[in-house]
Amino acid sequence: MAEALRIGIAGLGTVGASMVRMLQDKAAELTRQCGREIAVVGVSARERNRDRGIDLGNAQWFDDPVALARADGIDVFVELIGGEDGPALSSVKAALETGRHVVTANKALLSRHGVHLATIAEKKGVLLNYEAAVAGGIPIIKTMREAMAGNSVTRVFGIMNGTCNYILTRMEAEGISFEDCLKDAQLLGYAEADPTFDIEGHDTAHKLSILTSLAFGCRISADDIYLEGISNITQADIRAAAELGYRIKLLGVAQKTESGIEQRVHPTMVPIGSVIAQVHGVTNAVAVETDYLGELLLTGPGAGGNATASAVIGDVADIAKSRPGFQHGPVFGWPAKQLLPYRRARMRSHEGGYFIRLTVHDRAGVFAAIAKRMADNDISLESIVQHGDATEDAHKTVILVTHETTEAAVRKAVDGIVKDGHLVDKAQVIRIERAA
């Protein structure tokens, strides 16, 4: 049997502690699968004496994760610190430059520095694995990086944030407000004390930027993602979606168009009969559309200690199974030096159209004025419905569903309605997406 694979783990929070526990519980099975033992020989965390409910055995303690990354006694450096800069970046760079394999769950780090880190890894001939960085326990990275050779991806999209999916699921199922759902999510540990990163779409954007690079062979460009969160979704939107046969999900979508690559994160209406509409709670789902293989849809736990630790251990096991002299594949599917510059597409026409909810003054001519603004911008309407507002007789709710049109046309039409002085409240615009 080959010598043990020696790993050092930086970060002993929920994921790190779960990883140590799983390695101990599954030690015999992993040794049999990998043909060698996986041994934790070094660890680093901010608090040495904290009770984490795990036995660190004889692992050497390092106060500095960079020192652990450079330690002679490790073969693989596992980064579970988090954050796009600081100790996470410095320790991962140190490990790669020293010729150590790296496994990370850090989507923020990769979305900001992934190409640079991939360049170092490929130059040094070591692996940079990151399955846990996107969609938790779902093996989407391995699928896209290794199992789809010969296929051209046209679109990748999905539910990539469990916090948002939990909130939207409960809003629909129980008829409660966004604010109340968010409070419950925080109490249950699904949302942070400051939930902005999740609910405003930044977490999904980081993950989407990584998938975009894998899908289209381009450099990561997290700053070029159109971004909307779910904080403005109301019960009125949830109910209207249901009446029209849709369900609201926060989706990350990347697709190749004639003008470049389009990346966007926003609330989306998907047909209630689609598979992705049935993904509830903290579960994640990612769909990949290709030319030869067709459409793949992977679902599963998108977060949590065990799910994320499982993905990290899978990456470590892949390294354990490799042998000296094995030629490692490129980090993002294409060699880092061959990744194309990212070319941002204009927000294009959109299969399925748009849902537009307007709260307007109840007075003569408003309905006709709205229809004219739509016609002036060449927007064809599939339906237009008017509801009275039960709380205020002077207000009406107008719900429009458009045929396929452009983002620019919709925004121009809504701006015109605002200028006409008909709106009581801010217009709600939600895209309707073709979904698996």
C-alpha cells in the first residue's frame, strides 16, 4: 500500500470539524477506496482551545495558516478559512508555490483570484480542487470539468443559494412576509446575522462566475454579473406567480449569445411544472444545457457541514488516488493561459418574457396609457390583468405578462409609466425563464 496522504486543514469551523469527523468515521472505507490512508497531520484555526467535539489526535497545531501551507510534512493543503483575500489567499498561494496540492471550498477566493491561482497550480504541476465551492455536495464541478468533454455548453443556470430558496419556499407555502421568513432563517442558522451576501445575490454570483468559466472557457468575471436579490419580493408577487402557473426562484444564469456571454442573478419565474420549480427549502439545483448531451440537472444539499465536507473529502480522495507522474488536468477545464477574455453580452431578449406588477392610481386613462407605453416599445403582451387593492380603493394593481422582448424595452416602458405619474409604488419586474 502507498504511503499515507498527509493533509493540513486551515479552518476548523462547521465544515472543518465535519471533515475531521468524517475522515475518522470513514477511515477504513477511504483507505480501501484510495489505496492509501488519508491522515490529518496539521491544523490551523483562530482559537486553539475551543471545544469542537473532534479528536485532532497527533496533528500539529499551526497558529499561522501560511506556515501550515509551507510545512514539509504535508502533501495537501485544505483551505476552509473563507474570504477572498487575507489569510485564505496568502496561504493558498503559499501552498501552490511550495508545490502542494490545494483543496478549497472558497467561492469568493476563486471568483476573485481563481485564474491567477490556476496559473500557479498548472505551472507547479499540482492540483487545485474546489468541488465544495459551488452548490455544496452536488458534484457539478467534476461533472463540468471532467465528464463533458466534446460537449459545447450553451447555458448553465440554477438555484445556488439555500438561504434564498428556503425563504421563497416558505413565503409561498405559508403566506408569510419576506421579513418574517428571514428572521426564521436566521434563528435556524440558514442565514447570517448580516444576510446581505446571501439575499442580495452576491453568494450566487460568486458561484455562477466559476461555472461560467468552466462552461465557456473564459476568464472569471464576477464583476460583470447583473445582480438583483430577493428582498423586494412580496406576497403579491408570490400569489400572482401562482395564479399564472409560475413559482419564483432566485436563479443564477449564464449563457452564450451572439454578442458575448451573459451572466445574471435575479428572482425568476419558472413554470410550476418544471423540475427546478420543485426544488424546495435549502436544496440547490444546477442545470447544464449542451449540444450533444442535452440537458443535465443535478440537485442536492447545497450547504451545511456534512454536505460541504463530503465534497472536500471527495477532492482529497481524488488526489489520494492519483500517482506520481500523473498529468493533472487544467483547473478550469482549459489551461489557465488559454482562457479567453470575458466578453460581456448585452442583456438580450429573453425566452418567456417578463412579469410586470404595477400599483397605479385608480383613474381614467391609466390602463390605456400603460398599454400605449408597451406598444411604443414594441412589447407584445400575453396578458394584462387588473386587480383592486383591498387596502386602498384609490389604488389598483395591474399585472402584465409579456411575450419575448428585450431588457432595454421593458425598462424604457416602465420608465415612461413612471414619468406619466401613474405609479403609486415602485414597479416590480421579474423575468420568466425557460427551465428544466
